[in-house]
Amino acid sequence: MRHGFIKVAAMTPKIRVADPVYNAEQICGKLREAYERRAKIIVFPELCITGYTCQDLFLQELLLKEALGALKKIAECTRGQEALVFVGLPVERRQKLYNVAAVLRDGKILGMIPKTYIPNYGEFYEARHFAPGNGTTEEFVLDQEKIPFGSKLLFACGEMPSLVVGCEICEDMWAVETPGTSHALAGATVLVNLSASNETVTKDEYRRMLIRSGSARLVCGYVYASAGEGESTQDLVFSGHSMIAENGSILAEAERFAGESVYGEVDVHRIAEERRRMSTFLTAENGYTVVPFSLEMEETRLTRKFGKTPFVPTEELTRNRRCDDILKLQSYGLKKRYEHTGAKTAVIGVSGGLDSTLALLVTARCFDLLGRDRSDMIVVTMPCFGTTDRTYRNACKLARTLGAVLKEVDIRLSVTRHFQDIGQSMDNHDVTYENGQARERTQVLMDIANQNGGLVIGTGDMSELALGWATYNGDHMSMYGVNAGVPKTLVRHLVWYYADTCGDRELQAVLTDVLDTPVSPELLPPVDGRIAQKTEDLVGPYELHDFFLYYVLRLGFSPVKVYRIARETFGGEYAYEEILKWLRTFYRRFFSQQFKRSCLPDGPKVGSVAVSPRGDLRMPSDASAAVWMREAEQLRL
């Protein structure tokens, strides 16, 4: 439960129709299994104490009496256990029969929730037996205990305020105005569904889509437990297709007809963070009764996986489609800028590295869309003290293969003279030595753009901007930054995708060599002709920083939580002390370098994370990092 993770379970016991005593034994067996797995929210299928397919046997008084007796046995099975349990049964109240979810905790029945929407179409005839629940919360008396009874019940955890649980029953999820919508707007962060959804061809696809889209639309966790083996197959077949979802993603899914129980960890802190940032998620109490319950805070053992590259899809087809979409966003964004300004040329400083290569490829696409000749692209290579032969050759090859005009401006003499003017020793390879070269390059690009009626196309990526790994008013500045929304880990895949799909062997070869070149600003003299300055040796691995960037900016995770999931994800590749070192570096640089992001050039947003001061990241340049750094410094291996 720490850090917001709550382990949930969807259980499908093998039952006997109309045998509550046997079914209670099976349910208790499943409960013991869930307790061993440390599940805190445990959900069983609709009417599982009797079976969903009892038909007119639901009208038998003896069956109803036995069902209540079985419920009390199951409640006893929860005594002394740290879990909230949902189980289905038929309940008679005031001479009407209701399809009910009973909520159990530590030997007690905390509430009863009647099904709201009673299907009576197709293969369903529930209205023959059951009355619909309504929004009024009343009382059900069982053994002199008064139990809240109504569809507007929520269950709130005292130890974890962001854990509030609401309940739907089967058809409720398929309705136009679902009870879950009202539950979520009243504060429920986790919805459970007790279901007996039968199988027909392709119904599983639609069911999965409903759960995914419902959890996304309502920004919630969703635990769906479905009836399976043991239900009558007189006319229908039930597969036990249980699922656990969170905000549009399926965390766990049972194989149909396998009688599986599924487990997952829902992150309620993430859900609360998503809702905080959504101005259109308008909450309202709407007459709900909130039932408190208690759970002991403990470390939830995580089984869910966190992708190492949250910005990059792992599946090849999805990744290729993502790359094509991003290249379109970048090129169409630049196209609009040219149509608006009437600029004649594009001026791009190409170093032979990944970022400038991507910017050049995007510009080529843009000029194709505009119907302009690529000879209006001016590729400027500006060798200086750190330039290597490899990157120089690749920059020249890129210009030639893409049909651009190549212009070489050797800036060694101008930078040397500048250093003489300001009294900077050529032997002092400090930040002035490095930044002086970067600013000279930007001046050259701006002036060439002025000469040729052009725009300077920015090359810096979002990861560099997050870390402040850019020279202020040097490579930090341009007239349109096409890569500003693209993280470094994704830049590499975009160039790969272009290489694979360009249909030009010569271009493919040079792009492949660019991809094999170490990431470097090339501002320090090479050693034996090789790059002496590798960015990731200085600021840390970009795959770690992009991981941190996603979970800090997109989800608002705290340092302790980011460190925990980073250990879970990268523990086999990086020592814990490395992860911790670079996490602290990330927070330190992210806060201290905001002043560079506060005056970024325009550039297109391409994903759910962006650092534009006009869009996603409205952050003071002088905000204190003390709170975050204090927690990061207190972290232990």
C-alpha cells in the first residue's frame, strides 16, 4: 500500500448451481489463496454464492435463506484479515428480490449494493426475478446488525485517503449512464464489478474494450470478476474472463475457460494525480454514503512491470506507427511556420549527431510537403576544437544524400579571437571554453538565415531541455525547435525508422553510422581522433533520465516512488547506487535549469509530456528544489 500501490484480486471459484453451502467453501478457499498473495481488495463474480443461472429457483425461500447463511460463513472467513471483499448473492428486502454485492471486512458486512440496471433482453431475463436498486441508502437488518443498503455506497480507507472503492454489477458497466461514472465523480478511485457475462463470439473483445475505455474515461482502477465454470450451460457458457485495469491499461487478464484468478497492483496515487491535473474532472458528492474501513499500511510486493522506455512502444508495429505519427507532427508543425512567415530557406547546423540529423530529416519532409526544392535547405557544418572526422563526414554525407546545400564555416579562428578578446586561455577547458563555441555556432546560423531569408531550425531534444544540457542562447536558441517535444530515447528510434523506410541505401548507410556514434556535444578536443566528451558519462544514461522524466512530469511521482520503480525496472542493469546518483542529478538539474526552458523557441508537442513554458510546464525559474532534494538525499540503497 505504500507509494499508492494496492494489490487487488479478481477471483472465479468453481461453483455448483443452487448450492450455497458448497459455493461458500469454494469462495473461502479462494479467499485463503488471496490472503497469501496479500490482496487487499478481493472481488468475486455476480451471484456467485448461489450461481447466476438459478433462474426461477431464485424465487425459492430456502435458497435465499441458505444464501444468507453462506454469506455469514464467508464473512467469518474474513475475520482478522486485512482485505475488503466483494461477493454476490440474491437478497430479499421488503418482498422484493435484489441482485446484491455484499461488502465484507474483518468478519463484518459493511454494506450491500443492489444492481442498478436489470437486463431483460437477448439471453437475459433478470427482470423476471430482480428489482433494480436506486439511489436511496436504507438499512438491511441481519441478526440485529444494521447494514447500509443502496447503490450509492462508497468505501473509504482511513489509512490511504486516495483509496475509495465503488461497486457496479455486470450490466451496470454496459449501460449508457453507468453507476461507475457517478461513483468516480463522488470520489471512487477503484471500481469493482461483480459480473456473470456469458461468452459469445467476439464478446470478449467488446468486454475488454469497455473495461479499458471505462477505466480511462473515469480515471480509475477497475477490478472485473466474471463467472466461470460451474454455472449452468443449459443455454449459455461462462468463461471466467476476469480483468484488472488502470486508467486505460489492462494490468492483468484471465485466460478464458481456465478458471484463473488474477492479481494486480492498482496505483491509486497515480489516479489521484491524474484527476488533480484534469480541470474537466468535476467531483460531486451526489448523496453518497461513505463507509469507512481500515487497512494496515504495508509494502505491496509489485508484480506489475514498468517499461524501461515509457516514451517508446516495445511492439514493433506500434513503434513504427508512433514514429510515423511523430515525424508527421514535426514536419506539419514546421510546414505551418513556413506558410505563415514566408521564409525562403531552412538553415540547420548539422554536427553528425542524432539530434541534428533528426531535425534535418524533419525539414526534408517539410519541404516535400511544401513542394519546395530541397536545395533551399542550407546545411551548415561548423568544425571546431572538438570535431572528429567521423561526425564531420557524416554531416557532409547527410547534406549530399538529402539534396541540401552544404556550407562549411570553420569557427576555430573566430572562437580563438573571441577568447583572446575576453582573456580566456585556450588551455582552460572550462564551461566558457565549451559555451563559447556553442554560441558562436548559433550566431553563424542566425546570420546565414538573415542572409538567405531563412529560419534557423532548432535541434535540441526534450531530454536535453529537461536536464538543461544546452548552452543558454547557444544551441538552446532557434527560430523553431522541431525536436523540443521528443525525448532522447525516442530520437534514436525516429532516425532508425527513417533509415528503414527511406528506400535510399546511401542515406540508410549514413544514418546507421550516425546511430552508432556516441552522443557528444564535441566541445573538447578529441583524443587520438576519437570523441573525448560523452554526454552520458557526464549527466547520466538517457534511458534512466527519460524514465525519471516520464514518471516525474507525467505522473507526479515523488523521488521515493520513482526510485522504487526504477530499482524494480533497471535493477539488473544498473547498481542501486548508480540509479540513486542519477536520480539526484535529475532533480538537481531539472530545478536549477528551468530558466532555460522559460524562454524556449516555439516547437511542436508530440506526446503526453512536454516542457514548453507556454503549454504543459508552467514552472517558476526560481522554484526551490529543497523538498524534492531532501527526500532524494534521504533515500537509501
